[in-house]
Amino acid sequence: MANKLQRLSCVRRCFALPLGLLLMVFLPLAHAELPEIDWLDLMPAEDLALLESMPEIVHDGEGPPLLPDEIMTGRVVTAMANTRGRIPGFVVPLKTTEDMRILEFFLVPYFGACIHVPPPPPNQLIHMKYKKGFELTALYDPVWVEGTILIDRTENVIGTSSYSMAVESIYPYEY
């Protein structure tokens, strides 16, 4: 019996330290947050300058206010291609299942984009497909989406996007 206890004690000593070290190194990586992608990082400097120099949009009932054509060209920041991260935003559903699970959508930086006019510039919409589908309680509930940004133009009756994302996960945005 003493022999068995000695062997068990040796096994614990021999494996506990290396296992502990492995867990210390790899466990934080498994739970590490992806870097946040800022919506303005998706907008080229010339588009941002145009946006910042625009007068305030006034909704006076004489038709929809429009953004300048130059900002609607869909220019992209090529350095953002294949960037893996997470980005917050609001969902504009494009395709759902019969039980209302969202399969395809535009992610937009603010609530009401694409529903109210004017739509955001194409570099401020991200087209997303999520085969698993997900449920959203209300369209005004923001979400986090994790994945890889791709430069990929999508045109739809609701809007045009300059980017898409290879989606890994979607979860509620916590304030």
C-alpha cells in the first residue's frame, strides 16, 4: 500500500507542475478578448474628412436628406482586410428562418441605419451571414460580432456594403 501511495505521489508531482504551467500559458489565450474594431477604422481618411466637414443633416420634411455622392463611393481601408476582431453594432436583418432566427444581416454603427434615411456610407455597413442563426429580442439591442473583416462589396435594396465578415460568434452588447 505504501508503494502505491509513493507512486501516486510521484505521478502527482511529475504531472502537476507541467500541467499547471500549461494551463497558466494556454488558459488565458482561450478566453482572451479579440481586439475591438472601431467603425471609423473602416472609413478612409478622405471619407472621414468629408463626413466631418458636412453641415448638420436637418429632417425638414422636404424629402430625404442625402449624403454627398463622393462619400457613398464605398472606398475601403485595404489594411483592414483579413483583420480578426470584434465590432459592436446594430442588426438590420436580411434573411431569417420561419422561427425568426437571423441568418443574414447588415451590421451598422447606429440604431435606425438603413431603416431611416440616409443610409450610412457603404464602408459603414458590414454584410454578415451566420449559418447557425441567432435570435434578437429587439432591433434596438446592440450586439458584438466576432470574426474576420473582408473587403467584399454587397448590394441590396436596403443598402450597399463595402465589407463583409466571416462571423465566428454573436452575443449581446453589455453596457
